[in-house]
Amino acid sequence: MSSNNHFSRGARPRPPLIDLQQIRAWRQECHSKHGEECNNRYSELLLKRLEKLTLVDVNDQSLVILPSTTPFVALSYVWGAVPIFKALKSNIKDLMTPGSLASDEIKIADTVRDAINLVKSLGECYLWVDCLCIIQDQDEAAMSATLRAMANIYASAEFTIVAADGADANCGLRGTGGNSADRSQLDVDYRTFDLESYPGRSVWATRGWTFQESLFSRRLLVLGELSHWLCGRSDWHEVPISTNRSLDVSATALTSPSNRDHLGVPMGLLSQITELPNLRIWEVVISGFGHRCFTFQTDLYRAIAGATEILGPLFPSGLVHGLPVFFFDMVLLWYPRTWVSRRAEYPSWSWTGWHAELDVFQDWLPFYPDVKYNSEDKDSSQHCSPGVRLSRVASYMMQEISNNGPPPWRSPEHLNKFYEYQAIRYDVETEMPTGWLRHDHAKGQYYTCSVIKDTGRRFSYPLPFADPCAAQVVYSSVISCTAPRAFVDFREHPDYENYAYVIERNCCAILGLLCLQIEQLPLDACNIFEVIALSEVEILDEVFVEQYLSTSVMSDVIELFRIFEGVREPLRFYNVMYITWEDDVAVRAGLGMIHKKAWDALDAKTITFKLG
């Protein structure tokens, strides 16, 4: 039997209307059986930011102002290039009148109109949608406060409707009843159809503003070619319902793990926040956000304001242009996977300065302080010692943004402070920070913390506690850097178009590997390239690198660097940044690694310069 015949026998016409009974069953099953992970609304966190919310009363068809603890549904959709009716200072009072949103004088975007109807049909009372619930021309201070609360708003929503089947706000939510358009005829073989719930290939998934909305939502009702429900415990798909069969969604209710992080679905992030600095959480933000698109590039920080407001305080001294100050040397080591384009409004040394596809999990994993172990048998640790050790080379000074003229250059209080905590591992005489315990193990010592929820979590060195009340300082995009500088040549890599070998000037000796960010002059031209050393790396456990980093840049360079070693001594190399110049300010143009012996032979000179 051909595959086509198999499809035709199993295919059924997709119903023109979505089965709302099925959605209600998903909602009820999740609410009644999934516990705190799905049901914690984090209302107290939202209340700290906004005491009141403007919501759409779907029954009265008007806007209402209610306590922010009120249960509501949120909408995540693409605005696109179509005109959208918005709440303004001039019309907000009229929109509070019952029935105003149903008036013929107001042309609400189709997606918003259909969402209002859907929320009502599902038995919910209130909808939060940005175009109506945020006064779009309010003053900058009020708008900033709202944007900083966005992550909390979506985390507090009972669920978020994702309009995944359209490129703009007038595409509507097809098949939801009322005045919505029916879904077009589509024969679906429910046994073989791609049941990927998260709409990763949709226009919605490319937009910068929608990422944060998804990332913090606890539940997603995804409306695309089929309807899907994603939450912290389950992943349900639309299936045809027979009239003589009762609906049963319980079979898969608890088959999913207790969180969806490993599945790559950006949602429910508040449930994963810990009491300690956690690079893994911030990595999810960067990897999901770097390639997103904006109509206005200057909107990037506004679109991620809610995430930075919540996650920034997890790191001592917060974030500087999207990078944790505490782990600064570590988080400078991000590698784009392809050629990238510049976001000139933001610093080149940060991922925010580039429109780029990133996977910083692979880039940062070698330096994570977490111990990797077999989850079923924690005594069979793959390593208790860190796989690599990072050492300081460059130093930095920053300037706070101030209305009182340029302040002096200084180092933030916790800039690269992780080095001090890493050093505790190598000095057993050092007094342990409060709450931390040192444990001996056949494969190396590890550390646990007795005053966090997960007291069994293992670390390769202690960490400080987060201070959620710490003030977040805003720094200039130009920083002062003092670092060794050398001049080298590049040679094209035979397999990867955006990689180049670093070679010694006037000879063919390979010194290292470099990831270029922007296509430029042919690498066989007579050019001299300028690189600075950022930090030094010592490979402590090559097995760890091979096991966990087989697809990473570091894995590639280990094989390359073995040519420098006469014996199997620990590998050492420098993380280097390739820079170009715009007037007197250096710009990051690439990142790579040069073997320590090779770099030390280059006669590098230390300079102090501006990096923007």
C-alpha cells in the first residue's frame, strides 16, 4: 500500500469550527490535576508592579479597571502592518462604557474581536490584550512601568491564546465561532499529521514582542492549523471527537516531565527561577530572542523589559546590555551560528547588538558551576570537578547613564565576581559562604546549599544569593577595556563559511580558530587583523568536553590545538575577540580561541581602549 493511500484512508476533514468542549476539558484537567506549576498565578508579583489592570469585560464589551489579582486570559498575536484600533488618552473614557467595543463606530482588529468572543464562549470573563489594555500614548514613565510588568502579566494570565495562524492582526482566529471565519477545508490524517504544538515556524514565532509573552505564560492555547494546549505538565492536540464517545484527555495528563525546559518550549519560566544566579535560565532568553525581528530595532529593550526586570535581580549587580555582570567574562563568549547583521543602536560586544541565531547553552556550558550527573543515580557523577577553568585576562570599566553629566569610569561592584567564588574550590582553607557545604567525592569535591529549595543540587563552586530588591543600574553601551592586543592573519575555513583559521603573519602556522560575524574582504587578501585576549581557558576534563560539547566550537578547537602539545598536558588557550574600528571606538567583529603557546609567542602589547 502506498503512503498516499495510507494517508487517504486515515485522513478526515478538519471541522470548520474548533471544538470548544475539548478546550474546556483541557483547561479543567490542567486546573484540577497539575498542581502549583500550572496553577500558581504569581499574583503577588504582579501586584508589586501594578495594583490595577485594564481588562476587556467580554460580557459587557467594554474596558474595566480591576485589581491585578483578577483572573484573566491574555492574547499573544502579531500586529503586522495593518491599522489597529488602540486605546488612547482621548478615547479611554468612552471605551469604559458598556457595549462600546461592540459599536459599529469602532473597528477592532479581527484577531482581537475573535479573541473576545472566544474567551466569552469558554466561560471566562476578562481578556488582556495590549492594544486595548495599554494606553498607547501614555507618558514615558507610565509606559515604562507597564512594559516592565509585561512578563508578570502573562505569567498571571489563566492561559494565553496564541494566534499562530496569521501574519497580522486582521487574520482572525478562524473556527472559533461568532463572526470568525470558518477554517478552510483541510484533510488531516491525525495519525501522521505534524503535531508540533509550539508554532515555531509561524510568523508569530519570528517577532520580538511575542517571545516574552510566550516565555512567561504558564499555559498556551495555540490556534494554528489545529488547536493545541501546552502547560507545565502536558501537551494536548486537537483530535476529532465522535458524538457517541466521551471526551478523555486524562491519558496523557501526567506523562510529561515536571517542566518543559528540556523540550525547548519557551514557556512557564517563572516556575524555574531559583534563589541563586542561574545562567541556564538567562540562556533560554538569549537563544530564543536573538533572531527575533522588530519593525523598529530600537524596540528590542522595550520588548524584553519584563524579562530583564524579573531575571536581572537574580544576578549580583544585574545585567549590562543583556549580559549578567557577575559572569561577565563568561557571557562575552557567545558565538553566532551563521552570518549576522548589526543592530547599531546596541553594543557590539553584547548579543543585543546583533540580529543573530544563537545557542549560548553550548557556548556557556563548559563554565557552568552546576555539576552534571546521572539523574537516576547521583553517586555516578560524570564529573564533580568543572570541565574547564576560566582565568581573568582583560579588565573593564563602565559608566552609569546619568542626567547630571558623564560620571567617572568604574567597575560595577560584582563585575566578574564569579572568579572569587570559583577560587574557593582551589583553596580548602577558605571559609565557606553562609549556607554552603563542601563534599568530598571520588571524582572531585562538590558543593551544596542547605538554604535553597533544591538542597541536593550540586555545584562545582558556591554562588551568592540573589537580591530581588537590588537596584538595577543602567550603563553606557561603550565600555573601557584593558587587554593584550596582537596582529594576525586569517585563512578561510574549508567547511564553515563564517569560520576562519587564525594564522601567524608571514607564515602558514595555524594558531587558532575564529568565528566571523559579518562577511568581509576575501581572507586571502593582504590584510592584518587585530585581536585582543579576553580570558584564559584550561581544559581540565577533555572527556567532559567530548561528551557534552560535541557540537560546540570548543570541541573543534581541542582537536586543532593538540598539534601544539608534545605530551598530553592540560590544554590552555585564550578566548580572543577580533575587533575593527569606528573612529576611536573598537567594534566586535568576531570571537575565537588561540592556543596559549601560540599567543604568548606573538609579543602582544596591553592597550586600553573604548569598546562599543
